[in-house]
Amino acid sequence: MLKRTLIIGGGEAAQYVFHTIAKDETMNYQIIGILDDSLEVQLQEVPRLGALSKLEETIINESITSVFLAIPSLEICKRKHILEICQKYKMETKVLPKLQDIHSKKDKLILRAVSYQDIIDRAEFELDYLMVEQEVANKTILITGAGGSIGSEITRQLMNAHPRKLVLLGHGEASIYEIHRELQKMNHQTEIISCIADIQNEQRLAEIFSEHSPDIVYHAAAHKHVPLMEKNITEAIANNAKGTWNLASIAHTYNVGKFVMISTDKAVKPTTVMGASKRMAEKIVQLFNQKSKTLFCVVRFGNVLGSSGSVVPLFYEQICNDEPVTLTHPDMERYFMTIPEASKLVIQASMITNGGEIFVLDMGEPIKIMDVIYKLIDLTGKDRESVQIDFIGIRQGEKVREELFESDEKAHTQIFEKILVGEGHPSPSELQNIQALLGSYMDMTDKRRKERLFELIEADWRYTKI
């Protein structure tokens, strides 16, 4: 039986939806009509049933069971209202990817179900592109981890500002190859260079910096999977701490103008190896800022929705597959941001840094994970009672609530719209101690590595559950 379907929007995106469904006999949808605020829209023989304000009335009168949201640029408040109505009537709700994603074939799914990106109700952080264009024109920019979810989005955002050269540095050749191909289609003014390299290899990094002389470095390469790093302490230190040291040292040597390191709220009062290794990386960056002409700064993220390692896509997959949703604790809450928001924050931070800052996006209040799960259930059209939720217990080092700043990081003030800033001032003597660990950790037992890591960031490694 065909699902009675309503398309919201009548522009190019809606045309794309209509022709896709018409061509694919396996898609089980019958287009009943469209809603659009413009009286001029035409979609083949499909009737316009009214303005967006008629959504609730149309769902009832036309016995609609599926809604396709085909206005990628719709304002946040209108989008939220539409999704709330769809949620109320338990519509199967799908949204169209951004048109540029379709044209670049980045988004292989024709339509995606409403999912993790739609749980944030606040307006997204927007980048001051004019400021960025003025800053990066005629400059060479290097991005580590350029094939990852955050690094690749940073490159996309930067391409809109037409830098002279983008150096894509990454360890995985497949992901670097893919982002290189995608960026080549975006503009032909920017030279794009792919460098396969491991940030643990200081000599290779020196070769790259010597050849390309980057003006700005965005350091997005990191191990960030919390449970895996608990079992792989050596690699957490090697990649997150020693890799950052290598990059910071070489950036200093080659007189890079600005260096932005991406960190995490798990580095605040860390209780996990991953968080502790990122806290050490933060200290390294701040200590190099004290002795270098390069402007070093840190950007801390909350949970980035849809990034590799994010748990929310797992929830969504479990719901869609009728599997039990696994959550560690019913009171768990987190700060959330989207991949584009995270990437824009990194770029904006590089525009306004004076060196030494810790930048954090004002993400509003933290969101309860249970509320996220319920919203995902509602937006897939299922009944909450039909989805089993299993509480599996807090993992070692996991916190119920994350924090954004350490207590001694002064001035949690807003210096730019939606950007908070704090400053930490580690002692110069810490640099020697960190350097000693990075030179000797391979000779230690795992227990001693962990102890020393936490000692050097003045945290208690014995915490198991918070």
C-alpha cells in the first residue's frame, strides 16, 4: 500500500524529490500535494494544498502518513514548528539533504530520515564569511585530520573563502582522496594538496611545513573514542599528546601565523584516558603560545552530532532496526553541536585569537540523553512504549554531566556572538615534565603511563564513575 505523502516546499529541492520518487518504483510513496508559501509554485500535476501554516489541517484532511521536508534553507523556528507537528501526528518524516551535497554526490541517500541533526532547537552558529575571506585570501592553510568528519567540514567551509592553497594532511589515504575529489569541484582558484602523513612522524611533518609554509594550521587529528583509548593508553598519548607536541613544535619552528587545536569538553576535569590526553594536548598548545610568535589557541567541542564516534547515530540506528536502545544512565546529559557548527567555530576562533585562549561555543543548556532518544523515537513515527531502552551502567571514567571550563580558567566571557572564551596559564616548568613523559612513556607499564598522564595534568586517575 502506497504511503500518502506530502511535500513541504515547491522549489528545486521539491522537484528533485518528485522526480526521484517518480523514477524509482521501489519507493512506496504517493505524492498527494505540496505546501508552500508561494502561490507561484508548480510541481507537475501535483496540487498546491496551501501555505506551510496549513500543515496540521492538511495532515488530518488528506490522511497523510509521510512528510518530506524539501526546503533545505528553512529558518530554524519554522523547521522546529513543522517537526513538532510531524511528531505530534507520528508522521514518517524525511528531509532533503542540502542541494550542494546532492550535486557533489556527498550524500548518497536521496532522502534521510529526520534524525540527530534535528534535535537541536536553537539557531545554529553562523560564520562571518566576510571576515574569513579577508583573513585567508592569498594564504596557505593546513588541516590535520582533513579526511575526518570535522576536518573535512573545515575544508569545505574554507573553500567558500577562496584561500590560495589548502594542504589536506591525514593518515587515511581513502578519506583524503575523497575529500580532495570533492573540494576540486567547489572552486578552481584554490590549489589543493593532499599529504598522507602521521602526526607522530616529526620528520615527515617538517618536510611538509618546509615545502608548503602554512600560514594557518587547524589541528583536527585525534583519537577520540573513549572506551577504546582506555584499552590503548599508548596510542592515546602518542597521537593526542605527542602528535600535538610535534605539530606545535614545527609550527613554532616554521613561523606559522596561527595554530588552532580542536579539543573536547571531556578534557575538563578528565576522568578518562582520552580526556586526559586531550587535556595534556591543550597544555602543550598553551605552553607553546607562551614562548612562540605563533598564536596558539584551543577550541573545545561538546558532543558533535553525526561525527565519527558520536553515540546519537547509534541510537537512531537501533530505533530504526527495532533493537533495544542502549544507554548507560537515565540522568546522562550532554552539550550538543552540529558538524557545521563545530567547524565554523574553529574557523571563527582563528579569526579572533590573540593567542592562549580556550574558545567554546555557547550551546545553551545541556540536553538530557533520554530526551534525545524520545525525540528520535517520535520523529521516526514509532510509539515510545514500543521501543525498549536498556540501561547498561556507566562506563569507567564516564561522567553523567560534562563541564566546559576548568575552575581556574578565568573570564568565561562572550567575546563574539555565541562564542565564550576562557584562559588557562600553565606553568612553563610543565613543558619539561610533559616532554619527559613523551620521551619515556613507551618504557612504562600501562598502569604507570596512566598514573603519570593524570599526574601531569593534576587530575585523579583513580576516578572510575562520576
